[in-house]
Amino acid sequence: MNILEQVQEIFRDVFDEETLVITETTSAKDIEDWDSLTHIQLVTKIEKHFKIRFTVSEVTKLKQVGDLIQLIESKTL
Amino acid sequence: MNDLLKQLHELKPQNEEYTELLKWSRRIDKQGLSFENVPKIKVAVCGSRNTQFFTKILQVFLMNQGLQVSLYEGEYDSIRYEILNPESDLYRFQPEILILLPNTSDITRYPALLDSSKQVDELVEETAAYYRNLWDTVLTQNPCVILQANFVLPLENALDQLEINVPYSKTVFISKLNLALMDKPKQVHLIDENGLSNEIGKSKWFDPANTFLNKAPYAYEHLPHTVWIYLRKIMSIRGTYRKVLVLDLDNTLWGGVIGDDGVEGIQLDPNNAVGEAYLSFQSSVLSLKEKGVILAVCSKNEESNAKLGFTHPNMRLKIQDIACFIANWNDKASNLKTIANSLNVKTDALVFFDDNPAERLIVKQFCPEVEVIDVPEDPSFYSSALYHAHAFDWPQITKEDLLRIKAVEGDLERENLKTQFVDYEAYLKSLDMSAVAGRIGTAQIERFVQLTNKSNQFNLRTQRVSEADVIEMMKDENCACISVDLSDRFSPYGIIACTILKKQGSNAFIENWVMSCRVLNRGVESLTLNLLILQAKAWGCDRLIGEYIPSLKNEMVSQHYLKMGFTLIKENTYECDLNKHTISESHILLKENL
């Protein structure tokens, strides 16, 4: 599974929607339940899954899935 | 129950990740999950930290326990506003339970460097007084139970090793403040978040990024454990807690198998690491017994062999410590039922400790209501496993808990006495029972609440009360909280019966009547009725009205009022005409009126 697919699995888990599909441009306005609270859960799950830690400034700058993927790539290389 | 509710019920939320619990919270909201015919409990959460996840996860825990809950969450950093403003939404909500979550960062004034102990103590007192004032304000305006987190000692401190060597350090100040908060009204229960942070390890507990990002004082991964403490407190205040520890013998209390190895062969050597581990576990068990936990043995053994183990000179547990001893070859699930029956408790009061995973599995499967402790392979960790399960996290320890152990031991002697009498009346006389009874005072409140909330079987209306409720009722002249404190020639029992009587015009209504099943058929029932009649007559009432509300567990008292000479007036409602009824004789000597 590539990073996007792995992240998609995490999104599906957090939002409890087995068929959810995300792309690099998916952002909070595309997913109804993506609010500040689910955002925290996404970050926790992603950090745990990829065994990485985002800095506070990185977390606050995340706007869309593409940002996430880039960050994960930069930290797991 | 629908499938989702069933799944939720089977969840062990304390073992789940916080993200999983939040998912459950959303499912509950989205699907409108709720239990039918379950009364709602009203819980409010106010904190000077982010409480959103805490509140959501608390709801999952409460529903997991089969409780329907109505929650109110104060705004961020709203403790002072909600409590000091009499018009606040908190008071409009009228919580039964108020959870206050202050933060160590709320403390703005610390001792100055070089302050004396006396100056430090004054500041401690001043800070504690602020919280006591908040509690008093709440309790006057809205009687309820308050759960408040204590202050978590920080991990990093400017004074390093001096922290514990000088009186003016933050470490000393916060520790003293936590102790000072112990001076509190009975309705306030402190929750040891600092203790939890120690258990988890402070370097794991704190997460500065989470604090700055989300205003959360600790890493969210610890939410399930944190909420679990609050849940246990709420459950135990409501009377749901365990009373009996059921122990296996071979490789649980000692190393080896008594049937094969004999009394000389079992491992209990204090000079051997393994023997020491078993002995240390026995000491832990004894310290639970001291606080009132009833001990039972459930072992696959010949009874004579099993008891032989207790003759080992190094045994710390003695055969007299065991209130119920079952050793046979039956399956443990049915033996647990026998144990519960003989101790007059339900199986949901049992905690099972057995080194054999197969036995644990059987019990989990056939008695899911029993708490099964996950016993580690190495006996060195038995004590930790026992403590970390927090199975006996009681809301208070009363005189009665400590007396119960004596009474259970006295039961054997009482049984022996019973066989000497053919006539039950003569047996009752020979017990030399005496009672101190009447309307309760402050000293009885704690036990009154405990017995009222934990009695399930002898409980006519299953009305639960909080200490706050009882304090209010004691002030009300149209209300009487009556208790009976019993002793016999073998042991004192403490308070074993509690009733609440309410004057409603010319009727006196029995709001609640509970009794400990340990003293069933001893004449306490008629003594209690006599007290109710006297109180009703003192109010000038003509009739005493009793009602039976069936619950899952109180079938045993369905005919209670008929047995007591009441007449049925409508379904489950009975009356006793006070102008006709005469006080019945009792074998219990009323020594003293409260």
C-alpha cells in the first residue's frame, strides 16, 4: 500500500466509513465530520501508524491530505 | 438490545485506544443509541482544560455500564463562572454529579523563595479555601456529588533536588495543597490524577505538544485510564462495586500442587525468590481483607488436601481468613455461583484470581459478570495485577465493612448454635440480639448511603441516594431517615437496615426500605416496621403506605408487605392502618434510640 492508501485506511477508521475515498486535495470541507476534534484523532493515528511525530507548527499548518502525505514522506524517508 | 449496544456493552473501554472510544462516542450520537427504561443520570463536567474528549469518553464508559446519561459540559475554563454565577447553565442543568477538572497551571501564586514553612502553610490554606468555597457554593445551590481531580505534580522543576529539601518549593507546595484538600465536605471526592500520572510515569503522562495544541494537560492516550477512575468512582458511589475475592490455591497462593507435592513440597520459602513472591501476594490479599474484602477459595482439589496447604508454617493467609472454602472437581463457573450463594451476594460482586488461563476463560464465558483478573505468568507480578485491576475501588470504608469480616466468621458459630435448637424462636432468643436504632445523625450518613445504594435483593423500591440527598432529607421535618444497628452474642454487625419515611398529609409513605441479607429472618424486619409506625404516629398520620417496585434482583421482597401484615390496595401498593395495627414483639432488645 502506498502512503495515500494507508492514510485512507486511517481516515476510514477514524470517520467510521468503510467506503470513504480521499485524494491529495481532500480537505476538511469535503468530509462532514472533519473538525478540530477528528483532526486530532487523525494526527494521533497517523503518528502512531508511521511511527513519526509532527511538530506543533506542522500540525497547525495541515490543510489538505496532500500536506499530510508530503510530511509523512519527509519524515519516513 | 440492538447489535451496536450489545457490542458497546461487551467493550472493555479501559483497554481501548482513545481514538476508538471517540469513534464509539460518534456512533452513539449519530445513531441515537440509548437504553430503554433506564433512568438518566445527570453528569456535568467543568474544567480549566479541554474537557471535550474527556466528556465524550465518559459517556462511552457510562453507557458501557448500561447507564443512560445526560451530560453537561461547561465552557473552557469555566469552573469559577459556572459555580459563582447563580444563574449559570450548570445550575439550570441541576447535575447529580459534578466533575471539576482544575489544572496545576491554575495555581498562580506559589511561595516566594526562602519563605518559611509557616508562610507556605498559610498560602496552602488560602488556596485550599478557594476550592472549599467553590464546593460550599455548589452544595448550597445544587446538592450533588462532586468529583474533583487533585493537582498533578510537574515533572520538571527549577529547584531540582532542592524541591524536596526546602519548604518553599513547588513540589512541597502542591503536595501540601493536595493534602489540604482532604479537609472537605462528604459530598466531595478527590480523584488522584497525580497518582495516576505516577502509575503511568510522568515522562509518558505529560505531552507538551498536546498541551499547547489542545489545552490538554496530559497525552490523550491516557484518557481511557483517566476516565476509568472517574467511572469507577461514579459506579461505586451508586453502589456498584465488588466485595469478594475468589482465589485459586495451587500456583496462585503457593508454588506447586498440594495434591502431588504435599505440604512440605509446596513453594513458600521466604529465602527463595519464588516463595517470596507467593508470600508477598498473600500479604496483598490480606491487606484487602483488612479493608473489608471477603475472601473465598475455589480450587480443584480434594478438600482435605486443599486445607492441608493452610497448615504450612509459612502461610500468611490462615484458614480462618477464608469466609467460603470450596475445593472439589466441579467446574469453577458453578462453584462461583455456590460461593456467591453461600455469602449472600450476587455473582457480580465476585473477583476471580486464578493462575490457570483455561479456568479464567471458562469463568469469563459462563459468568461474564464476574471480574476476572488477567493473572501474569510470573508470580512476582501477582500483587501488581491484583492492584492494577482496581477491582475493589470503594467509595468509602465504613465500620460495617470491617465488622462484616467478623460477622462472616461468626456465621459458622451461629450455624452450629442453630442446629442445637428445634424451635426457631428459641434460637433467635439465644442470639441475645440488641440494636441501636432510630433517625440517623451525621455519623450514620456514610453507611446509610452505602447500604441504600448497594442493596439489591432486600430493597423494596431501589431508590438510590447520594450523601447530598440524605443531608437534605435530614433537614426536612416531613422526612425521616431511619437505621438499625444490630449486634448479637457473636459479633456486632453495624447498620444493617435503612428506611426513608415521608409524611404526605395523613399518610406516611415508605420511600425506601433496604436491609442487608445477612440478617434476614432475625426479627430486624419487624423491629424496623415498629420504628416506622412510631415515626408515622409521631407525625399524627393514620396510614403507613408501602410500595414494591420490582427490579431484576428484588424478587425476594415481592411479598414483604403482605408478610408484615399490610393489606393490598392496588398493584404493588400496600397499606397499614395505624389505628388498628399494634406494635409487634421483637427478639431484639432496643438498647438505645438514635
